[in-house]
Amino acid sequence: MVKRLLNALEYPQVDSLNLNDDATFRSIIVWLETNKIRAAQPKVFESLKNIRWQNWDNVYNSYKDSLGCPVVATKLEELQWLLGYAVQIETAKNRNVYLKHAVENIKTSNVPSVVAENPLDKLDFRSKEFSDGIKELAKVLKIEPHSDPLVTLKAVRKVVTQRMAPDCVANPQKYIGTPFPFREADLGIDLKDPILNEAAKILRLIYIHDLRDLQTSANELIVAVQNVTANPKTDTRLGKVGF
């Protein structure tokens, strides 16, 4: 994998590398920083270039930590991570080129084209028309719109499925109760700010609501499993009397 990444980054003499050699490893790190990553401070970079320096490992450790390299078992794994990091930089730098080739490859492939019959599949969920339409729908349903139209759409879905279902419309008393006086509830702590206290109470109610939904789903799962495992058929031929 390391050699494939090096080859993708156009590192010279990939096939003849000895990745277990310290000098080779250090040379690759210097080449990566010089040609691809370019993130080291000048003083650190000068120290990295001196691959025979006895304190090189200390400088390298500081360098890789500054890039966010995770703790792994071997230097080869560290090198693989750094190569992946460099590939990400190269990809981001030439994003339009890669996207162009990707589109060209898709167009020239032999995969049959599928025409979606669902008109929702053709919607641009980030277009201004979609955003304006969701805002208007939220206004009709008396929902405060969110800056992200997809979040607003989730709220719209909740209202439609939970408050506008046929049974809910026919029997609203079953679904719509008395509003909970959350402002009068005891938070248990004082955040020294009335606005923060109110926000914390709202978050607690949302958490309790989500917890109840989780418990309901867990109960439904238990019932479903019990329906499968309860009352198994007994094979009397396997019975035995006495010793």
C-alpha cells in the first residue's frame, strides 16, 4: 500500500526502495514535506533535511504530531498515514481535474442509464427555489424555519406525520395534550442566566423525548424477538424416559 501511494505521488525510484531502512524513511519524509505537504516551520524543515542528525527522530515526532498523525504501532504505518495525508492535499489542490476525469469516466462507461420515475429524485435540495418552497411550507404549518432547509424539512415531516395523519385529525385529543409548563419545571441546577436555564430545560425535554422513542423501539424489538422464540414446537421423538 505504501508503494502504491508513493507511486501515486510520483515519488522517484519507488520499486527499488527499502522501506525498512531509516535513511530511506527519512528521505521520504523530507521529500513529502518539500514537494507535497509543505506545513513545517522553516527551523523544523531545516532539521528534517539533516537526515543523519542524531536528534532527527525527536524533530520528526514533533512534526508528525503537528499534522495530527495518530499513534500507531510502527513507522511504516506512520508513513502510510502521512502519504494518505499528502494524497488528500494533492486531491484537494487538483479537485476540478479529478472531478472532470470522474465525470468523463462515468459518461464513457457501459453502465446503463437509469431514469428515475420519482420526481423527488430530480430536486436540487440546495437550490434557492427548494429553500424558498420549504420556508413557505413551514410558514403555513407555523414552524420556525432553520437556516438549513433540510433541517426545516425534517421538522415539516414530523408535523405532517404526527399531527396531520388521518387518525390524528379525526381524534386530536389522542395526540395533542396540554402543553408542558417547562418554564416552571425545576432544572436542578442554576446556570446563573435565565436564558441558559430555559435552554437547558428545553434540551432536557428533547433528551427525555428521544429516550422515550428509544425505549419504545427497544420494547418493539423485544416483542418481535419473543414472537420468534416463544412457544417453540417440541419434537417428542427426542424425548427420553429413565436412564
